[in-house]
Amino acid sequence: MQAKFCSRCGHAFRHNATTPPAQGITAAQLEVVCPHCGTPRTAKAKFCHKCGYQFQKPLSKAKQQRLDRAKANTAQLNIMSTRGMKLMLLNVGVIIGIVLLVIGVAHHYQKSASTSVANPQSTTETSSYSRFSRNDSKNADAVIADIDADRSLAAALGDTDSKDTYNYHVTYGDEGLMIRFGANSDLMSEIIDSDYGAHWDKLVRILKQDSAAIREVGGHSVIKVENPRNSDKILLEVNDGSVSYNVATDN
């Protein structure tokens, strides 16, 4: 290479840059580093590949190996530094994600707690419906017991000593308690034939009391009496202690 000017710093060489400036470069470095521009000497190079400086003597094999190892170590350090930075950024990202997740969960629970406090009635009603659902069979047994407790109704129903001979039964469905009388029920035959007289009024009164009691301790209460002669028709419907339909007063 016969460079007249350094491609890196623009220095004009004299005599093909055979006389190097000695500033900043030690005698031990003259063989491995260009004394003019500071660029490391490449393997077996007679001239600096950056500025064209002519080295005074060839680089020894031992020094060349040390120079190559130094370059390799520098490259390895650069790679490790890059990997370390990436790993550090990844760890920082994971920590930030965990912090955001914790904040989000805490905010969700705080919002849920605020909603529960702001709507206590809704929570109470939901709980009441659940209690009523769990106690449906107990409520049905209570209705049967109350009907049987009235002597005149019990007598009209026939043999009340055995539930197998009852002419009515109480079940629980999606719409609440349903009282179904058999087609041969003495009570319902008498009630319907007598145009819903005294026995009917007693039955309505008992069911109103039962519905109100269930509402007080167990939530929403609906009791219906099915027409034994037409299962598609309802003779009575009581909601939370109030009569919403009564065939005897239906106009």
C-alpha cells in the first residue's frame, strides 16, 4: 500500500509514511499498533490498513498470537456485554409485568368490595334466593303441615295419617311451591262444587301465611294451587304473602 494520506485522519505522509510520529505510542507498541492512527496491526501486515503507515519490521509470531487473542477477547466481551444487557432488560420487563399484575388484582378486589358495599340489597336478595332453594323441601313440608293442622280441611282431605293416601302433594319448581290436588280430592271437589266457599277461604288464608313466613326467613316465595280438573289452569297464586290471583274473585 503506497498511501499518501491517512484515510482516517487525513494526515499527509512523507516518504510513504516511513517516519512515524512518536507521540502517545510506546516503543513496545510500535509493532502491534499503528503509531500514527492507533489502529491495531492486522496479521502479517507491512502497512497500516487504515492510514498506510509502513511498519518497520514484521510482527513476530508470538506477538501476533497475543494480538489475535486480545482481539478475540474483546469481541467475546462485547458479545457477553450485549447478552447481559438483553438479560437485564428481560428481567426488568418481567418485574414490571408482575408489579402491574399485582396492581390489577388489587384493583379488581377493591372494586368488587366497593360494589358489594354499594349494593347490599342485591347481595341480600341473592343470598335469600339461595337459602330458599336449599330449603325447598323443608318449606313444602311446612305447607303440608299447616294445611293438615286445620281440622276442617284435614277432615275434608280424608285420611291424613298416611302421606301415601293424601289427595294432594306439594312440589318445588322453577316458579316456587306448587300444590297439586288429585282428581278424587274430597276437599277440592267440595270447594269447586260449592263455588269456593269456606274451605277455600281457609286454604287461601293458610297459604298466605305460609308464603309470608317463607319470605321472611328464606327469600322470595311463590305458592300456586293447580286446578285438579285442568292442570293447565291455576286456581290460586300467592307471592310473598300477597294474593296475585284467586279464581274465586276473578272477574
